[in-house]
Amino acid sequence: MKKVKWIVCGSLALFLFLPAILNAEEIGVLPFRTTGVESYITEDFYYLLESELDFYGHNVVSPHEIEDYLGHRVICYNKDYAADYGSSLGLEKVIFGSITRLGEKYIISAAVVRSRNGEILLSEKITAENEKYLEGCVY
């Protein structure tokens, strides 16, 4: 029961603060690092995240658009890489993170970074008990 409350509280924090931090602008979603996660889950996660950002009026540059534009696979391990990618793309902010599967659980870590200085504006880690709870983690 505590885990469900934690997921709900974490999701509520993202829901309340993410729109205010992003201020309805163009934002890039860098490809998330994944471990043990099927590709369809990653794709669904991107779709949900992009849809949520779009709902708040942001022009979202998807992970696929970023890689197509740069002409290579993007691997982002920290805020400095995220800031560099964001700057090279002319984006004010980027989101980067990881999705890790441990047994049935999924652990999502995500951060919003200001491209010009690498400042982390929001950082969150959420655990989903299984695949069906991933959608709640996006919100």
C-alpha cells in the first residue's frame, strides 16, 4: 500500500510542477537509457510523455526526431550531456532519463534540464509495480 501511495504522490508532484517548470515552449525528449525493457514499452512511454507535454501546449521534439536530426544514436548519461544535446538543437530545455526493469517492476528516472547551463529543474524517480502501472508514472 505504501508503494501505491508513493507512486500516486510522485505522479501528483510531476503533474503539478512539470507544466509550471516547462512554461509551454519547445522541449526535447532525449532517448531514455533502458535496461531489460522491451522496445514497445519504451515507444509507448515516449508516446505518453509527448502527449502529456503536448496537452500543456509544448512543442515536443521526440527522441526519434532528435536522432534523425543529429544523424546518430543519442546516448545521454547525465545532465551535462543533456545540456550539450539541448544546446546543439537550439532547445531551451530537454528531458532525459532511464527506464529499468527489475523482475516485474519498472523504475523510471527522469530530469528536466536547462540547456544553456545544465541546471536540473526537476528530477524524479518513480517505481511501477508492473507494466500496467507505467502510464501513471508518466503523468
